[in-house]
Amino acid sequence: MKIPAAALAFMLVLIARGNPNYQTSTHPHEQTGFYDSFPIEKPIAIPPAVSTLILQTDDAKFVKSFNLEPEQLMEASEIHLGPNNEIHLFVRGIIPLSAADHGWAWIIRHPYKNPEIVLFADGNGFQFLTTKSHGYRDLVASSAVASGFWVRDTFRFSNGEYKLWKHHEGQFHDPACGPHNAP
């Protein structure tokens, strides 16, 4: 029996892509590291309910005086942090909605229906880990400032929100002066 070339090509594409009904828990195609010096790979439009929620927080109220539109103040990416069918948003503030020497970020649960903030953190980099707590991925937020001071905070999910689990800080030292305590 001879298989037509088009049918063979179609089968090879299906095999190469894998089962379309199967989705891994880590969603390898998603961006899992967000750093101030790099753009968000697949930015999405932030739902109005999410931007309103963020702009009503005590930390963000001050930006109203700048008369900027929400898309000028923040950018976002979808990410799966818990169950495969649950989408979160990683939202990063854009100056002036961030600190002078490090960024601000929010994790939004249920962004498209009844959004809620499950984390507000600051840092130059945010890395979602493969380890999980209570079914949700752990997160490391790190900062380093010009003075050489660095901070590394690890957050774990517990009781409906991300909570600080470990805090490390230190001072970078000139290598010529001996060992340093950087992470």
C-alpha cells in the first residue's frame, strides 16, 4: 500500500508536534524569567480590571498625577503557575510605576474574571522555578543596585497568595579585595 506524500507529511507533523490534547505542567514555551534589561517576549494587553486593580493599590496610587494610560505604566505576560487550566499574569511596572533602581511586579490570579493580586514584589529579575508549593510554582525576585547591595527573595504560595519564604542580602565586593558573599 502506497501512502500519498501529503498524508505522510501530515502524519510527520502530528508526530513532531506530539499529542495536541496533552499539555505539560511546566509549559516550556512560556517565558519564566523576567529581567529589567530584557523585554517581555510575548506581551499581552492588560485587561482593564487588572490595571484598575493595580492602580488602586497604595503602592501605585501616586501615578495618577502623571496622567498616563495604563499601557504606558505596565506590561504583562501570561504564565501558568498552578493547575494547567489556570492562567496568571505577570505584570511589570514601567517607570514611573517602579522604583528608581529596581522594578515592581505583580502576579495576578484569575486575570480575566475576578482578578486578584497574589503577589507584589520588587526586583531587577523575577524567575519562576520548577519547584512548587501547594501546587503553585515558587518564585525568586532579585535586586542589585549601583552601591553593590543585592537582595534575593524566594516566595512560595500558601493560603491563596505568595509569601516570602527566604530572604538573603549582601554586598558585592571588589574581587581584588578577597571573597564576596554574592549569591
